[in-house]
Amino acid sequence: MKRFLKDNKVVMAELVTYLVMFLIGVFAIAFPVLGFHKPVLYSAVIFLVLAFFSFGGYFYTKENKVNYELLIFSLICIVTACFMLVAEPLNVSNVLGTGFLGFTVLTVLNRIYYIYNLKRRDNELYLLRSIALILLLFIAILSIQNFYRSYSEVRSIIIGYYFLSYGAIAFVEMLLFITINPMAFKKFVYGGFLEKQKLKSIDKIDSSIDKVNKIVKNVDKKRKKLHKR
């Protein structure tokens, strides 16, 4: 499994993207003054940063072009950022609320599509993904309703909490995917198109490589001991 994660850069790109989202949230809460005067422009820049990481993470890799979730997420970020940049001169509360509402709806639909695929292929991870979706919806509802009625000093803090919560939930979700059921996770990463027998073959190859590496390390240790003598 460790070799699978090391080789599959798309998975690592997802973890990095969600980690960046979490850190952006922490930064926004720690320095709320940055979003006081232009919270819409501030949010648009954040969405473009997330789009950069997720887009780059997807197109940098060549081995996994079956799971398009990261690509779609980056497109959603770009659409949201473009809307905010165009509507920036309008009412701040309405633009922020509508922008984050649109982002939430699109990401939820994206996640529902993958939950449906996981359920259809009898992948156990659909339960974990459903729980994460409920948590994300709860956070989104709390944040978005406050965008429409909050003062300027509070908006940047709400933006921070939104990204912090989303990033933390998505990052932990991916970690649980990896640890709870590695076989189901591999199937999820490859879009569910690999049969179980092929996945078992991948596991056998990984374990065989690990055994060979251990043998090589032991031989090297013995050689060093003999050399010292």
C-alpha cells in the first residue's frame, strides 16, 4: 500500500490540496484583516490557489486518468473565482453568499456522483464518504447563512472557518480511506474499473517488492558487519 501511495501521485495531490485548503483557513483566521476591505476578491484569489494545486496535481501525473474528481474540483474552483471577480462590484454579502453557495452545491453534486458510483460497485467506502458529505453540508450551511447577514469584520473569519473545516474533513476522509480498507481505496482511486483479482495481483506485487527490499537491506547490513571485522 505504501508503494501504491508513493506511485500514485494523484492521491498525494488530493492530500496536498486539502492540506493547503486547511492551512489557508488557519491563515485567514489568524490574519482576518487581509479580508476586511475586499472579501470577495480575497475569496476569489483563494479559489484560484486551490484550482492551481488541484489542476497541477491532476495534469502532472500520467498514470491515473480514470478518477476525474480532482480535475472537476479544480474546474469548480475556477468557475467560482470567475463569478466572484465578475460580480465583485455588487453587494458584498450577496456575492459572497452566492459564490460559496454555488461552490458548495457543485462540490456536493461531484461527491454525490462518486458516492453513487461507490455504492453501485459495492465499495464499502461510500458510507464514509456519505458521512463526510453530511459534515461538509453542515459546515457550509452555517457559513453561508452568515455571509448574507454578517458585518465586514466577521466575513473574513467565516471564510477562514469554511476553508479550515472543509480542508480538515476532506483530508481526514482521505486518510481514513487509506487506512480502513486499502483494497476498497485502490478500487476507488482507479475509478472502480479494476476487478478484484487485478487488485489482488497489485497487492501481491507490492508485498513481493517489499520483501525483496527487506532482503536487500539485510544483505547490506551483514556485508557491513563482515567488512568491519
